[in-house]
Amino acid sequence: MPDTPAEDVSRPRLDRERILDAAEAIVREEGVGRLTMRRIGAELGADPTAVYRHFRNKDELLIQLADRLFGIAPDLPPDLSWRERFKAELRYSMNRYRSHPDLAMLLAVQPDDTPSLQAIAEWDLARLAEIGLSPEDAARVLQVIENHVVGTGLYYALIEHGDDPRLRDTDAMRRVYALLPAGEFPHAVVAAPHLFPDLDESFDFATDMILDAIERLAGKGDAATGSTDEGAGT
Amino acid sequence: MPDTPAEDVSRPRLDRERILDAAEAIVREEGVGRLTMRRIGAELGADPTAVYRHFRNKDELLIQLADRLFGIAPDLPPDLSWRERFKAELRYSMNRYRSHPDLAMLLAVQPDDTPSLQAIAEWDLARLAEIGLSPEDAARVLQVIENHVVGTGLYYALIEHGDDPRLRDTDAMRRVYALLPAGEFPHAVVAAPHLFPDLDESFDFATDMILDAIERLAGKGDAATGSTDEGAGT
DNA sequence: ACATTGCTGTCAACAGTGTTGACTTCGCCG
DNA sequence: CGGCGAAGTCAACACTGTTGACAGCAATGT
């Protein structure tokens, strides 16, 4: 054996990046619930505890992984209006939290904001300043937007990533409410057929409310008639 | 020993209710993270596995516990305006999710809505019908409200229940943003002193946006001037 | 009144998890 | 070539939820 064993070049050395690659692959294929240290070791063909030479503990690894997944920016068509651009960006952000709720929770708990989160804040603040909001108002609105995006994303993730398939059967859910005792739940029974609307539309609906308020804050009074594209979209 | 052993009356028998009492006590005093089957057993002075005679598994126990904690209704002063009442109710609901995030997540994942959740939906739908919203609109708005309340509650819980105390040091967080490279993060640096506003105010701010939109939907055009009690305190 | 039957509690154990310490091996640098 | 530190391996610990076999109590049927 002169140089390298050459039996398998796929195992050159362990590395933060290689470990994160493996972890990302596992998350993508099997979900965060399956991401254990032993599983990472198996994916790398190495001993599970070898990972501890590169990451202090699992949390540190997960935070790095989250920052990597949250750092990807969407490329939007350039000819969008201010409102459409903002809306698309918020929806994209929400979907990031939606598809990786466990990682999102870790990012939320982490005190030092990671670079990807700081970049998102800067982008949003720039858009808000663009239409004339003061730094004070922009900061207030930013927190509302963050609540909206992160909160809704987490909530949707819980609904959709639950083990029980009945969670996604909205017809069955509506039926449950339709069959409630009409004496005790009169309004729920009547509204039953319209409950559990499409989640994407619901998110956009709420986003429009926020954008309306922002435009009113910015002094553009012509938004008082309501959102312009109500009910459009996928 | 004629009747009962009388050596210790504190251990009459195990019971779903007694177990839930113990679990609730543990959650209140030590948090959900400390709620293990063995800990419950110790609290009851019984073998941990005895719990499995009354609950199929830990999830079932937690869901029952969640429904109990979420079933408590707030008693509000009766002389509140429609808007104030709704606002107070939403804030109370949000704080429930905020103080018991782990239980809230379990409720969200559970397909069959529990009685407490159904009661909340009925209450909200009644308030929306009260001001003239159609069942369709009420159902749409209800989903938005649910996103707002549950999402924000979960998000706030993550921020506040994190282990690291720096999470609650908003001054430090602001300082981090103030010290970012001004070339790359111009707006973030300028807005830094105003970032991370009070979370309760932020929630109310967003609630006002939604209530404005609701009143506009209900045809009461006089809400176009904005919310009436903006910035009112705790 | 007795016997049976089923529910309740106990014990030991299993399959997982993250993590640590000791040991070995590799690679680089003097 | 020697040595020294980083990297990988192995066994083990503490902890989790959960299960199956056993023992005792209570109520029930005859």
C-alpha cells in the first residue's frame, strides 16, 4: 500500500462540509426525524462519534445545516411590482420554514442571528425604506412580518408534516365540524363546508392585509379600497 | 386492616385524572421537557409503567393534558366593545400557545380536533357572524386568525423558552445588528435601535391589521382611518 | 360464600437516543 | 527519522419510551 489504499476513494477524509452534505441528504430523503448521529455515521461510512471531532454537538451541526438551507435566495422575475415582489419573497421565506420546521425552530432558539437571517432582515428593511417608511415604522412592521412568515410557516409545517394522513384530509375535517351538535355549535356547523381553506391562499390573504397596512402607513392613501388582486394566484 | 390500609391515603388508586394532575404539576413546575414517564411515576409514587394501564402511550397522555390546559376560558369584563373583546380573546389564545408550545404542537398534529379547539372555533365564528360576515368570509378569516394566533404563539414560545438567556437580551441583539458592516447592511444598521420591539405590542399591532381588514370586509367603511387605539399599552 | 376472571401495579428488559473517555492510527512538520 | 497532534474507532454511560411476563387486588357470576 504505497500511497492511498485506493480501495475506495469515496472516503478521503471527514470534513465539516462533507458531514453537512451527508446530513442534508438524509434530511432531504428521510426527514429531520431520521437525522441521528449514528445515521450520519452510516451515511459517511464512518464511526458515528467521528462527527464529534468536527462539531461540538448535534445542535451545532443542525444550526450550521439550517443556515445553509436558509441561505438560498429565490430568483424572481425582475418586472414585478413592489407589492408582487414583496409578496413573492414572503411566500418563499414562509415555505422555507414550512419545509424545514425542526431546523427553523433551532434557528429561532439560536441567540446569534445567522448570516442568512441577517440578510433576510436587510432585504425586508430595504424594501420598506424604499416606499418611504421611517426606520421606526420599518422595524415595527418587520417584526409583524417575521411573526407572520415564521409563525405561519411553523404552523403549516406542523399541519402537513404530521404522521397521521387524516391531517391532510380536509374533507374529513369539514365533515367533523358539520356533524357537531347544532345546538352547541351553530356557527361552526353552518360554516363547516367553508372551513379549512387552501393554506397558500390563506397566507396570501393575510399578507395582503399586512401590505395594505404598510401602504397606508407609507401615506399612499389609495390603498383604502382594498387589495387589488384579491383571490388571484395559484 | 379492616377497610383500607390507611397507612397512606395519598395513594388510593391510579386514575386518568390523577395522572393528568401529576403531569400538569410537573409541566407547571419544571416544564414539558422534564415530563418523562419515569418522572410521572415518581410524582405519583408508583411504577412508571403503571401509566400505560391508563394511556396507550405518551402522546395520548400529552394530548389529553393539552386539551385540559387549552379548555380554560378567560373571563373578560362584559362592557368591552366588539373589537376590544375580540382582541383580548385572541391575545389570550395566543398566550396559551405561547406558554405551552410543546403541547400546542401536539394539538396541531392531532387530526381529530379536541373539544377545546372546537369551542374556540365556534366562539370566533360567532363573533364574525355577529358583525355581518358571511359564512364563507368568516371561514376564510378564521384561518387567517388561526395562523396569526397559533403561529405567533409558537414563534414567541420558541424565542422565550430557549435555553440561552441571551435570547431575551434584546439590547444585545440590537447591538449585533448595529455593528454589522454598514456597506453590506445599510438599512439594518440604521434600523438597529428600533429592532426587536416588544412582542406583545407587535402581536396587537398585527391583530389590528386583521381587525381593520375584517371591518372593511363587513362593509363598515369607517375603519379606513386606521385603528383607533394604536399603541395602547398592556 | 367461593371461585374465577379481568384489571392494576411491579419488575426486568429492549431498542433507541446523544455523548464521553480511552485507545489506535494516520499525517504532517521539524 | 522522530514525534506530536489531529482524526477515527470502540466500548460504555445515562437517558428516553415501550413491552412482556408475573403478582395481587377487586369485583363479578353462580
